[in-house]
Amino acid sequence: MNSYRLTKLPNGTRIASIEMPHMQSVSVGIWTAVGGRYEPKAICGISHFIEHLMFKGTKKRTARKITEAVEGVGGYLNAFTTEDHTCYYAKAAAAHLPTLCDVLSDMYLNSQFAPAEIEREREVIREEILMYHDNPSQHVQELLSETLWPNHPLGRPLTGTVDTISGLNQEAFFEFKDKHYNGRTTIVTVAGKMTHDCVVDLMGPAMTALPVGQVPRFTKANDEASGKSGRSKKGGMPRVTAVKQEIEQTHLAMGLLAFGRHDDRRFALKLLSVILGENMSSRLFQKLRERHGFCYSVQSGIVSLDDAGALTIFAGLDPAKLEKAVRLILAELDLLCAKPPTRGELRKAQDYTIGQTLMGLESTTNQMMWMGESMLGYGKVLDPAEIERRLLAVTPEEIRAVAGDCLSRARLGIAVAGPAPKSEVIKSWLE
């Protein structure tokens, strides 16, 4: 496989690519380093709202022409917003690279935010917010973020609330976009059957229109959230949030505050998560589902941000089994703190993580995502071989050590949606 290449334009915009000549497709992404955590509370949801509006028409294309230009050649067009970035991306046969570049750059630079489109999309996002609230598996994730990071942008919903999106207007959208969409925050990533020089020729002239701008600042998570010390009891952070919903299952979300993406312990934490609950061989899946039949699925994962992070666990289960499931999960967390995994268990987790990464990078879309997320998070494209080396260097004792750092009750937050006892009852299970 060819190596990654990078070009930096005079205004700071970076263009990264990897040639995959054996593929028939090409994937293109335009990223901006701004997301939900950059938003003041009064305009919570504006990044996500702008993401929607970027599909609603430019100076030369209507909303329909934008989608038809890509879908009409058999391609795919989409976007997403996270806490710290927004991405607009497309994929099609390699011959249509010029079309993808033209459509995406047109959207990114020339969206009009027409008042009529704003009003229509406001209703669409309102329905999206209500849909998430009606979907307990989605709603409990928002509740967990609020529980882990109360009174902080990281604890607010990326979609905003019905109230905050109701107050946004065209002026607010242009002001936010003009401030945050600039050369220093913009990254273009392309993967597939193409050449780097061709990508620079196609995207460079358009992207040079961006002003240099400034790198935006965000409100940092406090020391407790970033994993530098135990949680303060004076901070008022609720450890448990329980919301009753008239549904059959109880949806459980547990989170433990950790450190940011620049901490060297992140490799051990990732492997700990795999051992705990990232696949069907994991401890939680084997015990909660296979041995006890408590749930259909249980999954752990890692939230990794610049200055903060978390280990998360999600499960949907019979309300009558909630207490037993919580206690069993806590027992597994305690076991990881007390005893390192066997070398065999660790090696399986290493092989799984490396294998999943390498298989994923066979996709042009995943390669495009890898480059964008690497550049945004680390200022460079991470070498998969280096990541593999770092994962293989983790020892069982390092797993136990990072468990001791992150899995204490002081870092724990629990959110529950569905038939469930009051939060005070759930708190009693944590003692």
C-alpha cells in the first residue's frame, strides 16, 4: 500500500491522501475542527444545524441538484457532527472524483442558508430530537454524557434542544460558520484510486478561498474529568440519572471518566475495553448474555477527546435483572483493578484490535476517516504500523494499572432509561 501524502495550502488548509490503485472507488471528506463542545449553551446544536443546512443549496446548486450530482453517478453523500469536529463526505467510482470534489467544496464554501430552508430544516431537526428521545438506546447515551459532564458542553446533546434550535437564525449561522470554517480548521482527506497531485489540483483552488482564520478554543474538562485526580464530591456531579419511560426494556449506560487522546495509557485502555466488552468473546458478553441470559447485547467502548475521555458500557435488559447486571458489571471492573488479564487474554485482545483496524483500512471510506480523525486529533496521519507496535507493547500489568487509574467508583456515572427504580436506589448498589 502506498504511503500517506500531505500538502498544506498557504491559508493553512491541509490536504491528505492515500493512493489505493487496486480499488475502483474513491472517498472524499472535508473536515472542520469544530463541533458541539465549541458552542455556548444558548446556541447548543448550531454545529449540527449547519451540517444539515450545508445540503440545502448553494449559489449554483439547489438541494436536489446537490444530491443528484452524487447519487446520479451511483455515489453516496453524507455528513456527521461530533463533539469536536464536523465532516462532509462522499464516495463514488474513481472516475467521478472531480464531481465529488466540486460538490463537496461547493457545499462547504457556498451554502446559502436560505431562510425558507432554515425553517424547513428546523422542523426536521426538531423531529430528530424527538426521535432520539423516543429511542431509549439513543436517549440513554445523551443522559450518560450529561451525567459524566454536567454543566459542561460535553454534557449537552449534539442536536441541541427544541428551545435552542428555535432561536437560531440566518445571521447566527453565518456568524458561526465564518468564525469557525477557515483554513486553519479545514482538512481534506481522499482515499482510493487517484493521485495526490490530482486531488491537490482539484481541491486546492477552491480551498484557497477560505480565510486563514483562527483555531477555535473550547472549555476544557476539569481535572477530575480528564483523569488527573479523583472526582470531587463538591462538584455536584450526579452519579446516577434515571428517567422512567413506558417501554419493555431498561436501557443501561455506565461511564467511567478517563484521560484524553494524548495520554500514553490510551493503548492499554483500549485493550482493557476489548477485554471487557467489545466483542462476543469479551468478559461482559460471556457473563451477562451467555452465562446468565441477562441481555441480548452488551457493549463497551472508548470516548477519546483532546483533554478528556471515558470508558462506556451499554446494555438493554429486563428491568427485573437491572440490579444483578449492574452488580455483575461492577464486579468485573473490580476484578480488572485487582488482577491483570492473562497473557493469552491480552494477546487475543491485541490481535482483535489490530485485525479490526487493518480490515477496516481496506475500505476507501475508512481510510478517508482514519486520515481526517488523525489529522484533527494529532496534527498528522497516524501510521497503522506504529499503532500496532504500541498495542503489542502493552503488558498485562499495564492493563491492571490503567484499570486502577480509571475504574474507581469515584469516576463512575450511570444513566438508565425505561422501567427503573429511582436514582437513590441505584446509588445504593454502588457502595
